[in-house]
Amino acid sequence: MAGHSSTEQDPGLTLTTQQPVAQQRIVDLLQAAWAVFVKDLRIELRTRYAINAMVLFAACTAMMVSIGTTFIGLRRTEEALLIQASLLWIALLFAAISGLSRGFVHEEETRTLAALRLAAPAIAVYLGKFLLNLALLALLGLITSLLFIVLVRVQVGSPLAFLGMLAAGGLSLATSTTILAAIITRASFKNALFAVLAFPLLVPPLIIAIQGTAATLADGGGVVALPALQFLIAYSVAMFVASLLLFRFVWEA
């Protein structure tokens, strides 16, 4: 009996020893993802390629829309609010397309893809690039919305709901564009292919974001925009999970 009890393993002890190992793997993964994010952020702050491209496009769009609406003289109707929301998200979409593909393209141009594959796991690379795109979209959304409010004289009826729509729409853009940027890394015509692949994925959330944003511009439209906000969050979660599952195959191809 004594020999049998000494060789038998305790299931509870095995479970408790496995938990710290799993927790340590998660911590290591998050640290690697943060290191990738910090590296890319430093490169972007030094070169400012994506920031300059996106901000310049957003500023030019806001200026042209401001000049056009001055001559037209839009009244505050449902159609006018829908037009303003459409122009805002079109500016955000094309500004994002012009700059968000740089995360992986820069690695290909500088021949650092192989080193990055050795330095960090695939999921950590995706999370780091995703965090960078999310930060860039947060900055872009803030600047673009302020430009539209000042230049186009957009009046926001529900500020909190408006910020929520910007955050949810930016999250859906980040989840979609990050995996697409990885797919087109080795393509010959990267920018053209990125735009072609992005439109089918971004049209549905873009339409919902326009409708929800138009509702937030109206007085007391925060409740009306709640279904649109829920759709964008659900879309972002689905795209994020799908990207995590597919990225390893894209990254190691």
C-alpha cells in the first residue's frame, strides 16, 4: 500500500502546477506583444510615415468638405446629419487605408521579418501590430472629429454616444486592417491590393457606423445608436478571434 501511494500522482497537485505554467505563458506572450508594440511605436514616431499620411488626408478632406458645405448651406435635417456622418467616416476610412498597412510592409522593406519571427511568437506579433493600429486610429479619430466639428461645424447631440461610435468603429477598422496588412506583405502592389481586400470587409461596419454616428449627431439620439454600437462591437470581436486563429498560418506562410 505504501509503495502504491508513493507512485500515484495527485490530480490536484498536477492541476495546481499546471496553472502557474499557463499563467507564465500568458504573461510572456503579453510582454512580447508589448515589446513589438513599443518597437513599432518608436519607429513610427521617428519616421512619422503613417501619422503624416493619415492626418494630412483627414485635414485635406475636412477642409474640402468645409468649403463645399459653406456654399451649399446644409440645414440641420436628418439627411444633412447622414451626409455629415458619411463624410466623416469616409475621411476616416481612406485615411486609415493610406497608413495602417505600414506595420507589416515596413518589416518587409527593411528585411526584418525573419528576425521578428525568431524574436516573438505569431500571436504576440499580431497583438503588437494590432495595438499600434488601434493607437493610430484613436489619434486619427480624435483629430478628424475635431476638424469636422470646427471646420464643417458639425453639432454633436450626444457626445458620449458619439465617442462610443468612434471607438467602436475604430476598433472594427483596426481588427480588419491588421490581418489584411499581414496578408498583403509580400504582394507586388501592396497599396492597391490592401484597398481591394479592405472594402468587402469594411463596407458592412462602415454603413452601420455611418447610421449610428448620424443618430448621435441628432439631439437625444444616443439610445437610437445603441444597436449600431452593439453590432460594431460584435463585429470587432468576431474579426479579432478570426484573426488570432488565422494569423499564424499567414505569418508562417
